[in-house]
Amino acid sequence: MLLNLKPFNSFAITMLGLSLLILFCYIFFDFPSTTTSSIPIPTSQTLSQLQLHPQSDPEPFQLLLAAFRKWDSQVGCSNFKAKHVDLMKQGSNSSSLQRDDRDYQCSELKMNHVGVLIKGWTWIPDNLDNLYSCRCGLSCLWTKSPVLLDKPDALLFETTTPPSRVPFLPIKHLAYVWFLCINFGENNHSGYAHFHKMRRKGDPLRVYMDLEAGRKRSGFEDIFISYHAKDDVQSTYAGGLFHNNRNYYLSSYKNNETLVYWSSSRCLPERNKLAKTIFGLLSHHSFGKCLNNVGGLDMALSLYPECTKDPNSAPQWWDHLHCAMSHYKFVLAIENTYTQSYVTEKLFYALDSGAVPIYFGAPNVMDFVPPHSIIDGSKFKSMEELADYVKALANDPVGYAEYHAWRRCGVVGNYGDTRATSLDTLPCRLCEAVSRRAGRDATAR
């Protein structure tokens, strides 16, 4: 019995032919893939942190400016700005940074001039001493000299806590003080302790500054300065004043054989353990006392004599720091402790040197840095995964240049507020806080 076959529909035959033709072309012609890259994207990282230009083959490079030109031709600032368009429009919205300009009112100021006297020894640079013109017509005298400022509105203590003496009081109050001393003793009664810490009206406000990781109020201050946004006045480590007396020559030539720079002379066990693991996977130079592998201290000047600041004076470790860092593609930055918002000069030195920081520290570090500017080591599943990423990035000039795009394209993001709340701007911001409290006329407490 013969089957009665119906003729194929002409449209179906045409579509079948086109499908076979496409399959033939796919097999015999080499179409580039849009997803291939020489850099493995760790599953533990977000794509926004590790978006790199796809590249099929490793391309070792040493000239940073040539890498920039290649990035310009293949990516460009327009595309980079499009990735971070929200930051371009809004700037920082991070709760990790103080932005008192959002609701700043000149009417809050109760004084038009404030004097702050720095008390005792401090690491605060002498060249911060100045007369500042601040917002709303406020002038601010910041000085270490009691000759220039004999009647300060505020006393700033940094390495020592504010004094805790009983202030001079009128006769009518002395009976109460005697009653507390006789009946309760200085150390055993909260009422006495509170009275003991009182500041009388007419005395300067007491300011205490503690930028260490375990920041803690002294209990005797009227204003507390530290690195956290919840404190009275915030001061980050991002300021230029941390870079005094440096040789600012930066090399455009990057070492392609030794990838990582590290310098640490406070050899904490956990930090050393982490660094040692990383150094077992990546080529490096360690210049400090910890895990030194360059033959001694100050060897950076032997490797890079152009980093000498003054040939007529003995070198100091800080005077050639940025210059030495700039010869490396990466700088390892490990904080002493991993604490919220505790982001120190270790990271900002690396950024300012033109290297890419490999960072371990504050869990909210991204709130303080420019977009796509650092490698957050904590986001990788393992140190092996981190090392694979770093080595691949070192051989991808376009991918590496992407980490410098924020600076070249003017996309600073949160970093703008990080710099705005640094030690550089502290005088005006503290004077404003003193003025809002009326300085010496502030209510006694």
C-alpha cells in the first residue's frame, strides 16, 4: 500500500535551508566570543567590582601610559562614566561618611571666630597651624602656640586625654563637694565622678581626638573626633597632610617581574601570616622589618635611586614611600585590625602612588574609595583565587588601566567625601562644631 505523502510547505523548506546554512557558517568560521577573557572572574566577587575588558591572550606590559592609551581606544571615559552614572549624578550617599553640608545652616553658628589650641605632644603636622576662612564667614585660628592664642575657645587633646580636675567653684558649691568627698570617695560614686568631670561656663571646650582602631571616648571631652561617622566630628586618613616631606616622583614604568610591593615594620602575627600566604603565590618585594626579602631596610633607594628626596640628609622610610610604590603594579595593604570604617593611610598611600591596592581591612572599605580602584581581598574564596586574578590582571593592560579610570575620568564617587572629611579639612569642621556650641559660653556640664 502506497503512502499518500503531502508535499512539503515551501516556507518550511526555506527555513530549513537557512538553518543548515547558519550551522555550516558557525562550524567553519571563527566568530569571536563576547564572554571570553584571560582574567577569571571569581564567583565570590560581584561583576560590578571586576568588570574588565575581554581579552583572549595575556599581554605583559610595563609602560603605564601605553596601557592608558590602549584603554582609551578600547573602552574610554564615556563607557566608564556610564557604568557609574549614579555616582556621577548623586555623589556619595554613604552612611559611613559625614556630610553636614546636606543640612548645613549658617544660622546654627553662634560665633564668627573660633580659636583652637592644640595641647601637648601630637603627631598632627605643624603646617596645619593656620588662620582659616571657613563657611558662613567663620574664621578659625588653629595653633599649637599659647602665645598666639592665650584665650582659646577649645583645647584639643590627641595623645593625652583632657584634664579631669575639679574646676574652681563659687563658695556656695564647696559644701556639696566636701559632702561627696567625705561620704562617697572619689572613685566610688557616679555623682562625684560626674561632678569631677564638670566644665564650668567660661572654660574652653575640651576636644579629644582618637584615630586608633579601638577608638574610645575619655569621658572628659565635650567634642569627640575619630574616624567613624557616628562620632561628633569625623576625620579620615585620606588627607594630603599625611604625605608631608615626601618625594613625589612617580614612575610610569611598572615592574613586570615583581608584582607586589609591601612595607611593614609592625610585625603582627595575623598580618604576617596573611602576607606570607600571599607572598607564597605572588612575586613581591617586602621593604620593612616584617618578612623583608630585599636585603635590609631602605633598600628601595638602592633599587630606585631616583626616589632619593635629599642626597645631603639621611633617608627616612616615609620620604621615598610613594616613589618606591609607584614602580609596582600592586601594593598590599593590610590593616592592623578589621574594624568598621577603620581605613588608614596604608590604603590611601597606595592609591596616591598610582598602584592598585590589594586590601584587607574594613568590611565597608568600598564606602571610602573611588569606584573600581582597589582589589578587596576579602571578596575572594581563597588566596589562590586572588593570586590567579592578580597575575591575570598584571598581563592585561586594558583591565589594569580600568583601575585608574576613576582618576583619569573624574569619577571619584565616595572618595570625594572621604577627602572632604580628612585631617586636611578638620580645622574648619571643628571650629564650626565649637561655634555651634557657643565655645566658652557653652552650657556647663
